[in-house]
Amino acid sequence: MIQYSGDRNQFDSETSDADTNYTDVKVSVTNESGINDEDFNVDFADALVTGLATDAKSIPCRFLYDKRGSELFEHITDLHEYYPTRTETSILRGFSAEFARAAGAEVALVEFGSGSSTKTELLLDSLGSKAKVYVAVEISQAALDAALNRIQDRFPELSTVGICDDFNRGITLPANIKQHSLVGFFPGSTIGNLERTESIQLLIAMRETLGDQATLIVGTDLVKSPDLLIPAYDDARGVTAEFTRNILLHANYAVGTDFCVDAFQHQVIWNESQQRIEIYLISLHEQSVNFLGRTIKLHRRERIHIENSHKYTIEGFRALAKHAGWKTKDIWTDQHEWFAVHELAAN
Ligand code: AVI
């Protein structure tokens, strides 16, 4: 954790009730970053202190998703070059009727990292009256509220539960949903943004959360030619570049860094041996970044690693799921075999 040299509650300790009328005074407490305490993100600050201190600089990709980042990601999913969303959606359209026929009579659907919950509607549509409860686990409160309002309007009979948390942390489900058949839903190839060992840990945690009788539906992007992969992460209109660079604006806002965003270029690499897309921000010239009393120097062409997006073969992902204690059941894929939807069973 970060050690703060300043006293973050200095204002409180130096001011007494006797000399201040609090009802008339609007107090804005700032810390050493110059940012209001309520906006300051300690977790992000911690990650920047660690990630920028070494030669191999990095910022964790979870910080891509502030309000602007989430909006930009929604744009990415509509881009022609970004095939995963529309491909997975078409697979789910074909698969959901078959899945619903085989599902139990009373289903509780638990979605991890639900975002806008768009794909969920396909499953809920097919499940019809079998769907009793929808639990959405999402780190962004705004995204969670908007999605649950929309789902509730479309499916008025369904009980909805929102859990605003990071699904990587281990989620506790409401006790009363255990009476239903539990179906976990983890679409979008979000699992690809984790390292392989982290993916195994997450799949183990999901099995613990969902219980012995659960089913888990996971979407994974498949290994394919870099001719398709690179443009998917480096589109002609530059939306993905803006999405990546927005992480620096997020840092400026939430931690008080002074990143000059225009001095960084988005770079995408296909790492063949690791079977993953790697995204970096490259410093266009020698520069320094200041925050929390530190100065970080960057050479010309020095890069900051922002994100990995692992691609799996069908067999590779099934082996990983088995390693995490899941039984592998059906797999659905598209005609080009660009994307796969896996059905896993806890028992
Ligand atoms: C959220 N995640 C699955 C996306 C991906 O494809 O790895 C994030 C992304 N980054 C750039 N474009 C999309």
C-alpha cells in the first residue's frame, strides 16, 4: 500500500467547532495529489506507484473502465474490425434456445462483469418463465443501474439483484437463490484479459460461488491470424487508441498524474508464443510524469504495458477449465471458428 506523507484529515484536526460555522462553509478536502478526497482513487494510485517504478512499466487494464472508458468500449463493440461481440452474439442466438430447453425449471442467472447486460437478454428471452432471478455483478455502479433498469422493464416478472463489486474478488450470492438452478454467465472473452494462472483461480472461485450443481457459460476468443487480430485492436478510426489513451486521462483525474496524453501512441502486438494481443502506450519523446511527490522519467519510445488479450484454442481452454475443477460439456462456435462459447458443469 501507499504511504501518505501528508495528513489527509489535517483540516478536521486543525479546525474546531467554536471558530467555524459548518452549515455555511463548503469544505473541499484535498490530499497531496491536489484532488478532492472523494475523487481520489487509492487503488489506482497504488497501482501507478508500483507499475511505473520499474523498467517494464505497466498500468493494470481494469483502470481502462472509468465512465469515458466504458463508453468507448461500447463503441469498440460496434466497430467492424472488432469481430468478438457480434460473433459471440450470433453464437448465443443459435445456442440459447437449445440451452433453455436443457435448463432446470427455475433458473437463477448470475452474470460476472455484466456491463450493459446486452447479451444477457438473449438468454433471458429464451429461458422465458424458467428465468426467476438475474444477478448482475459489475464494478461500475452507473452501468449496473442502467442495465438493471432496462432488464427489469423488459422482464417485469424477473427478480433482479445488483452486486457492485469486482468479480475477481470473490462474490457472495444472496442465500435464497441457491434453491434455483444456478447458471453463471461470463461472456465477451473477458477471461482473456487475465493471465492464465489468474484465469484458473477465477474459475475455481466461480465454482465455489455458484456451488456444486451449477453450470457456467464462458465466451472465449479463439486463436486466429494476426491479420484479423491486429485491426480488431487497432481500428482505422482510432477508437481503440482513444480507449487506451483514456487510461492516462483517468489517472490524471483520479490520482493527479500530469500525463500529456498526446505524447503517447497506442501500439498493438500479437505475441505468438504467448498467444495473446498485447497493448502498449509508447512515449513519443523523452518526458517525465509527476504525481504524489514522485517524478517518473520516460525515454523516447519507452512503453507502458496496458492490456493483454489472450486467445485460446478450444482444447486449450477446456484443459484450463478442467484444471479449475469444471467438467467440460458442449461448445458452440461460429462458421469461421473465430469465437467459442463453452458450457461447463460443476459436477
Ligand atoms: C473486455 N475485453 C474482453 C476486451 C478484449 O477484447 O480483450 C477489451 C478490449 N481492449 C481493446 N479492445 C477491446
